[in-house]
Amino acid sequence: MKYEYVRSAQCAAQARLLKEGLDYFGIKVNPTSDVGRMIAALEWMGSFPAETAQPDSAFTTDRKRALGAFPLYEQALRIASTLTWARTVPGAREKVLHLKKRLNRLETQDEQAQDYLFELEIAERLVAQGHAITFEEPDVVLHVKDGDKLGLACKRPRNVRQLRERVKEAADQVTAQPFPGVIVIGVEPLFHKSGDRQRPTVVYLGDPPMVARAAYDLLDAAMMRSRKEIAAAFGQGVGGILFCGIVTGWARRVVGDSSAYHFQWIHRALSHPDALGLAEVLEARLFPDMA
């Protein structure tokens, strides 16, 4: 993973994109909401000279504010991109409306708005690769050649117990449709939910490979504990299961004394033995730069 400096001009541009996306869907954002705070943070960091690096420039003015503002950049970037692509997808507005609610993943992993954002992000990654999708049962439907469809049942469990339950629910959704389908499990809460009410989320200290190893260890353990439910889903006719989610870390002294905030998608695919690598094909479409 390459680190790159975020410039003030980029912060200002992402704030504009985020506001334009919300305006397109007719969403008025409360300034005190999570999305409102993201916009304010980016606008502030974008108010410095265009080519200056952030959060460095912001530190010189208000270090505490900069430390709180900069981690919101990544989330705002993701949401702005999702809203841009969502304009082309029928039925997206009903899901986008939920983004007005609490969804800052640095403060919580328990909000329903984050579940809708996960669905939107999965859809966005497919649309960005030129695939046609619609929002319908099981959750997202990928339209492939000759009128064929692939159903995606998207779930975002908060812990391993819920993961096992959601695999069962998703299997019922997938197999209720007259076309093949897979389950897409959002595992970000497994990485970041701390269980501590005072500090509800975890940010890992380490460089990207270190953080990725920790995340894959957690994911592999969760998959092992869910093997009974996974086998049952395959027995029921589910074509595959894709586990994926973003893990976030903080690396110290990446350039001189400068630290870096980083994030990356973690993903694992399991296909039904007779499905010819269906989940792996979906994984490659969703994460073409990482496959």
C-alpha cells in the first residue's frame, strides 16, 4: 500500500461532491449529524492553501480539531463516491435517505444506517465496474448477460453470534428467488467493535500489512466458528459466501516523524462445491484492484 498526502484542494472537492450527492437525492443534512460533521471537517481542511498537505496544515491552526477532522476524510470520500454512482441505480434513494442518521464508524458499529451504507457500497463497486444492478430481493441483484441474474443478500452482523444467525437468514432470502445467489457478509464490526461503551470502536496501531494480518486472523476465526451455518447454507442451495469489510489503522513514522491513517478492504470468498468459483468471481468484480 502506498501512502499519499491529502491536499487541501482534495478536501474541498470531496466536501462539494458529498453535498452535491445529498442535494441530488433531496437530503437536507443537519450540521450536527455525522454527515454534517464530515462536510464541516472537509470544508475546514479545504479552506487552507490548495496544495498544502492535510492534516499537517490544520495542525498548525488547531491540533485537537485536526485530529478529530482528518479521520472523517476517508468516510466522506467513500460516501461521496457511493452517492455519485447511486444516481444511476433505481431504488437507491430509499437507501440513501438513511444516511442522514448516525453512521460515523469511528464512534459506533451498531447503526442501521451503516447497514444501508454497506449495501450501497457493494452496489457502487459493481456499478463502477460497468455492471448493471437493481435494489430488489434478496437485497442487490446483479444483471448479467442474456437476462440472467445473480442475487446478493447483504448482511452486516455485529458479532460472531449474529454472523451465524445472518447466514441462516440470508440463505432463506437467496433460495427464495428463482435465480442463483450468494451471501455478502459485511465484517467491519468484527474488526472494530470494542465492547467498551466509553471507546466503542477500535483503531489498530500498525502498518497496513500488520493490520491486515490481524483482521484476517479475526475473520478466519469467525468463519471457523460459523462453519456449521455455512455448510447448511450451501446445502440449501446458496452459491457462495463473500466476507468483506474495511479495517482501519494508524501507522507511526511512515515518512520521517509523520504518521498515517490508513484503511483497506479485507475479503474472503467461499463457493459452493458445485458453483464453479461463483463467490470468487464476485470477489474479483467487487475488488478488481486487489484480487
